[in-house]
Amino acid sequence: MPSFLQDLAGVVIALLDESGNVLAANQGFLRLIPPAAVSDQSWDVRSWVINPRLEDMHALVPYHGGLLLLYRGILNVAYKDKPCYSLQGHVYRWQQGRLLVAAEYDVEGLEILGATMMRLNEELAETQRQLLGANRELGRNEATIQESIHTDPLTGVGNRQRLDDALAIEVERSQRYNHPLCLLITDLDHFKDVNDHYGVTLGDEVLKRFAGLLREHCRQNDLVARFGGEEFAILLPDIPLENTIACVKRIRCKLESQPLVEQVGRVTASFGVAMRSVEEDGASLMRRADQALYRSKNEGRNRITQSIVAGQNAVPDVGCC
């Protein structure tokens, strides 16, 4: 076989004897064979050519000498467990019953395959983009759902569930780092009278404005929550009792100075404040703040009461319990 044919890798050239054994072959032919089988060289091609079969080609056209074209078209070739190749080629009958196979790898098929793979990759990329977008949207929806689950629908502040969750987290953090933690509970005074005299619509507006007032006087990491009727709470991490009392005084002063809703007029609120003591859990802190609130209501409303336990210093000029 000429050397220029011998070295071609994109074209298959093989000379076979009448039994299908390879007499000569080039590099393109060797591409069909696993590397471990190349050194064997006892290849019987009859079992490789799946379609059409070599035995059938012999019977196609009577041989009268010279070089006779037996077949032109697609040759499907597979060596044992290797993938099937589709070659575009010719099979000739030659002297002494030999067959000459001249074929090329199906360039058109490869181009189609390449184009198909590119299209599939583009579709996959688009699917991945859509999936990423869907996941982001799902995440946003989940965040929205979680937000709505933990938000009071009327006022937009946290609800009792959010307060309980945040209280558990902040109590653990306060215990671990020995940081102060305060809880304020407040209740609008005589709010039932507001609903009775002005209606639920204006009553709801008062609640929304009061929630807004509480938010205005809180830091970003404080939590405002509504957990019953006209009852609200503020959880204040990393702030001592005296600073919390100062914040409550500003809220009470602002509430006294101007009405939340003009049609309703001035309303007041009662406040109970507690600072967590060492080893105190959230339920105990909540109970003390609630007791302080009811002390404020029982002593005339529109006032602040602080709950003081052993080891804590009361803020002057503020009632204690």
C-alpha cells in the first residue's frame, strides 16, 4: 500500500482476502480497532461489517477480472464491543477473490451529529437557565410565603410565631455571649372603646399607625410584633434596661403629643419592660414583661413599669414590680 495512503487517518483503506482477513490496512482502518487489538493483526472483517455483509457482496455481481465495484454507500462497522461507525465508502472485488475497501468517516453524518449536539447543548443551557430562573422564583415565592406566615396581615409587623422564634434565638445568643436582652410589651389603653365609638375600620387604622410608631423608634435589629388584639411586643437585643426605658419614654411621649388618627383623637398605651437575667429562659422573660404591663394597667394606665429581679438595677422614676 502506498505510504501516502498508509498514513491517512480520515480515510479507511483495507485489502481483504476472500475469507475476510486483512492483508493490508492504513491508519484510518486502525481507528476502528481497540489499541490492545492492533498488534494482533489476525482480524476477520466479516464479523465487523454489520450492514451490508461481506458474504452478500461477493454474490452481488459476477467477477470477470479487473477491479469491479461491488457496493457503494453506507458501511456500518463495529468491532466487538466498540461503538458502531458509519462509513461512506466503496467495496471492490479484485484479483484472487480479494476485496478492496475504501471508505471515509461519514463527514456529513458527523456534521449533522455535531450540529445536533450543539443544538442539544443550547437547549440544555436554555433549560438550565429556565430551571435556575424557576428555582430563583421558587425561592422568592418561598421567602414570600415564609414572610407572610410570620407577619401580621393588618399591621405588617411580626406575629406571635415570629416573636417566639426570635425570642428563642436571642435568648440563646444572650446566654452564650453574655449580652443584654430586653423585652417590651405594650397595650393600647381602652382600645375597645375606640372600636365601639369609631368603628373597626378606624380602629384598624389606629393599630397600623401604632405599629408604625413602634417601628420608627426601634433599631434595625429590633423586632416589633403584634401578638393579640391591641397588644404589641418589641424584642431588643444587645441593649441594657436603661436604654430600653429611654426608648419606651420616647414612644409614650410621641403617642401623647399627637393623635395617631385625627378622627379618633389622642390614645395612650401602657408598657411593661423586662431585661433577661442570667440563666433566664424566654418564657420567664415574657411572663415578667407581661406582669409589668398589667401592673401599669392596674395602676392607672398610660405608664411604664419595669420588672426587676435580683442583680438588676432599676431605672429611677419608673415603676417597678
